[in-house]
Amino acid sequence: MCCRAFRLPAASCSLLTLALLLCPAPVVLKAQTAPASPPTASTTAGYRHGAVVSVSPSATDVGLAILKKGGNAVDAAVATAFSLAVTWPQAGNIGGGGFMVVYPGGGKEPVFIDYREAAPLAAFTTMFKKNDSMFGCKPVGVPGTVAGLAMAHKRFGKLPWKEVVLPAVRQAEDGFVMDKALARSLNRIVRDCNDFPELRRVYGKPGPSDDRASWQAGDRLVQSDLARTLHLIAERGAAAFYQGPIAEQIVAEMQRGHGLITARDLVGYSAHARKPIHGTYRGYDIYGPAPPSSGGIALVEMLNILENFDLHKQGRFAPETLHLMIETMRRAFCDRARYLGDTDFVQVPAFLTSKHYARKLAHGIDPNHATRSADLAQDIPLAREEQNTTHFSIIDQDGMAVSNTYTLEQSYGSRVVVHGAGFLLNDEMNDFNWYPGVTDRKGRIGTPPNQIAPGKRMLSSMTPTIVAKDGKAALVTGSPGSRTIINTVLCVVVNVIDFHMNIQAAVDAPRLDQEWFPDRATIEGKNAYPEVIKRLKAMGHKIRGARQGDAHSIWIDPRTGLYHPAADHRLDGKADGF
């Protein structure tokens, strides 16, 4: 069945079977826009009362414990996020920012909480020069994580704030046992960061010589400074971070490192509760983040385009399906560059998420030939983000679901650890368009909507997404991976809705990515199916292979009501429930 479904020679089947696990055979849809059948039964465990999935086993355990204590999905999300700041320092954070989509259920409207970092008031459009470093204090944006988590908790939480923050305090104070991946990551960052002594002090293994001491799986990481910081936040709330002693430590760090953030920037920061971007796809409701995320608009635009084609009839990895998905991504990412930015500063056209506009774009796709990316944007004169974000998904016994993605930008952010506070600061100013007017074929974007301005929030690709059906959450998903995030989420949604994959197969299946420029497509494990790649190249596509981010997701079985969380094998996280 595998070879027939993917139109591959028999020799390639075993490789794809390992990659795709239990991919079901395709079933032809009766009509292009007819609602898809529910996915096949999941191979993951099913839970009735709640489920949590994240990249950190320790953080998953913390979130699940909160659910078991009677907390709801938002309580668990806050606890998980603070735990990740301890156990996943390369991306989990209190010195960064992100987005949360909350699906309350019970007929209540979904809410999007925007806690993206903001440019300091001293920032200006041309502040970065060609040889400026992407690290250090200058690229640090005003952090939003603590404000965002506090807003979510105030609006939806059941348990006391202190109760959901204290588990992370204990993890930092008592330490936690690290796995091989974290040990390797910490050793690498400590080795490579001689210019950041506080990072080396906080994350280096204690011993007679920093050069000789290396972390090993099973070692315990204790973070006393971070424990004190988190304890202040637990006792005093977000005010401790933005106005109190932690704020003073941040400002002092900025002064030492010639950064731009002042006390005025911190006290003036606020998270925003917004309406999520809403679309429909084959009978499902799609809820994603609004700007300054580009993810919700781009995802809905792409799904609207694909709704014009009978993908399932062709097969998930048929060359025709991959061609249509690549061309769809190309068009959405061109619009991303042309139009999208912080809507407090720029006007984003409403037509981007309309079915009519999508049909127009769909009609422009040649079924047999790749479009040259330059031909899509002759109005844009032609002259990158890292995979260090992290995503988690949660659902509680009442059906409230949370999809949360947050980041430091580069792995370990700016590399700046606030002296005495024990946490890393972001380098999110890198997500602005550094060089106004310079848009090139390598992927650099210089269009006006995302140029730097004081107080402006930089454009993001983070795409925490909740798919609903008949008023109930059906799929909770998201991913790290820079601009690839949007296309990773698209692949998971299409796998579940169009191809009826169970959630583990949908998460594990190879993904593809096309970002307008560079004018090439990326396909995971492309060497496993050479005939498909040969067909795509014959259509004019340039193909390379690379891995995309880990999409820790939850699928809700509409027949049984059971929750099926799936951890992504690309990074060994943990999915659990009860």
C-alpha cells in the first residue's frame, strides 16, 4: 500500500515506511470542498481528562500535574511555559516572547494572546549596520513572555498564580536531570560563547576547568539565580519583572552592554488580547495567530488555495500534490513579504484570507510547471530566523485547548544572561527587516511593513493553531523552525484533514517548505524517493533536503472524545495525559 499511495518504486518503500510510520492509504474525496472523514485511529495513547505535549519531558510532567490538581489548560500552559524556561533554555524563556491561542470551548470565542517582543523606544529604522553582530545587547527586544502568561492566567486561569509558577521555582532551585540532547547543547553553547562570561558561568558545568568539565546525560542542572527570579514572579506577579527588582537588573544589563531597553520600555510593555485569524477548510474551523504573526494569515491563505484542488485523489506524496503545495507556499510567502507587519503600524489587506482571492491565486498555478518566484512580485525591487523556538499543546477535561509558541529568536537568544537573574534575553530585533529596500534572491526581505520603528513588534512566523469542528477542538498544533513554521503547520493540518493520517503519522511524515526566496523547495528525507524528486525537478523546481521543526500536537477523536497527544521524533519530547 505504501508504494502505491506514494507512487514510488518498491526499493524506496521501506525507507518511507520508517519515516511515515502508519500512513493510511488514500481515499478519494467526493468533492473538492467536501468535509474530510475523521483521521484513522491513532497509535498514540488516548486520554479523557487532559493531555500535554512539549519538547521537555520535565515541562510536560509539570503541566500534567497542574491539570491533575484541577487546573485548566491555561493554568497548565503557564506552568509548562515557566518550566520550559528552566528545562529548555535554548528556547523556553522569560526573556523572550511569543503567541498563545486559547480555545475555551463551550461556545465561547477563541482568544489570541500576543506577547511578542517590541522594539525599544530608542530604536530606529537604520540602526543596524552591515557588520553588526546578531548577538549581544543591541538586538534585544522588550521581553513579553511574563506579561503574556500573566494576561492569559488573569483571563482564564482557575488556580492561584503562585501555584502555577512555583513548580518551575522548585525545578530551578533543586535542579533537574538533563538528557543527552540538552547536555550536548549546553556544552556547545558554553564552548562557543567566550564573549559571554555570564552565560558560561550559569550554564557551564562546575569543575576545576571550564575547558575540561562537560555535561553528561543524567547530570543535574541547578539554577539558583533563576530560582530567585521566578520566586519573585510567583510572589509579586508580572510587576516584579517589568517594574521591580528584575526590571532593574535588565536595565543594568542593557547599560553594561550598550543595549537600548530602558525602565520606560519595560513599564510601558503590555500583552494584547486579540481576535485570532479565522478561516475554514473542508468543513473545519482554523484559528491561528493574528499579526504581528504572519502565521495565521499565511496558513489560512494557503488552505484556501489548496481547497480548490482534490489533493487526496492524487496521494499525499505524489509529485502533483507536492507541486501544488510548493506553489501555494510560494504565493503565500510572497504576500507575507509584500503586506505583513505589526498592524499597530501598517494596514494589512483583509482580502488575503478571502476565498475569492485564493481562487484567483489557484487559477494562476500551472499544474505542470514551477513558477519563477521573481515573476510573482515584479512590484518588489530585488537587489534568516533560527530553529530555536519551542511549541507546546495542551487540552483539559472540559475541552479548553491551548496552543502556545514562544521564542528567544536564535538558539539561546542574544547569549546575554542578565547578571544575577539567571535568564537569557532574546535577540528578536533580528526579525525586523534590517536593510530597508533590500530584498534579494537569498531570502533577505527589506519591504516596508516590517521595518524597525520604536515600539513596533517584529514580524513572526510562529503559528500556534487550533483546528475545530462542530464547536469542539479537533487538532492542537504548532512548531518551531523560523519561516518553516508556517509550512510545517500546513503539512500537519493537510495530513490530518485531507489524508486522514492518525496524529503520530501526521506529525512524523516528511515535510516540505518553500518561502518565495530563496527560489527553492526543501523536502525532508528527499533521497528516500528519487523518482518523485526527479519529477519535481522536471517541472522546474529546485529541491534540497533539510529537517524542519518539531510539531508537538494533540488530536481529539470525534468518535470517542479521547485526546491523543503526539510528541515529534525530531526532538524527543514527551506526550502524556490522564
